[in-house]
Amino acid sequence: MDNREKEAEVLARLVAQALDNKKSEDIRVLDLRKVHGAPSEFFVIASGNVPSHVSALSDAVFETVKKATGLNPHKVEGYNNAEWILMDYFDVVVHIFQKEKRAFYRLDELWSDGEELKMEN
């Protein structure tokens, strides 16, 4: 594992911790490094209850990552309606859904070839 891969895993775990701190539900970190054609090395997928919770989760990720690493996301989509917010940190892509949208899009199933990282409590 090279330095960039280690940094990506550390970032994915940092994002998951930020989401957990804000009471996100069903947080999954998928390691996509061995999945051919994957758009990033890690997906972090999580759920919020209502639009304000989804945006608060996104804000928490932004602030935590910025403070710890100095990184800003390359791109953020969906923040205004907060049904599904995508935050692109290149090697780590964060997906924060309202529960109904997550069930509809089923990213967890689509990328089930990825290995789920176990998070410490």
C-alpha cells in the first residue's frame, strides 16, 4: 500500500467519524481499490433523517476534513435540496442521503463488490 492509498483510507475513516459525531445513521465505508472501473478508492455512504440533518452532516464533514487536513472537496453537489449530497475528495467520495433516496438509489448494493471497512467505536 503506497502513501496515497494510506492517506485515502485515513481520510475515509475521518469522514466516517465526522458523520458518526453528528448522529448519521448506517454509515458504510466501502474500499473500492480492487473494484475495476470504480470512480474513487473509497465511498463513504451515510443517511440523515431530514434535509437539515443531511446538510448538517455535510457541514460536519467539510469542517472536520478542512481542520484535520486542510483539504476542500473538489466538488459538492446536491447541497441546496439536501436529498443526496455528494462530496468529492478525489480518492474519497462521500454520499449523504435522506433515507428514502438512499433506498431508491441503492449505492450500497451497486458497489457491493467493494470491501466494507470496519470502524472502531
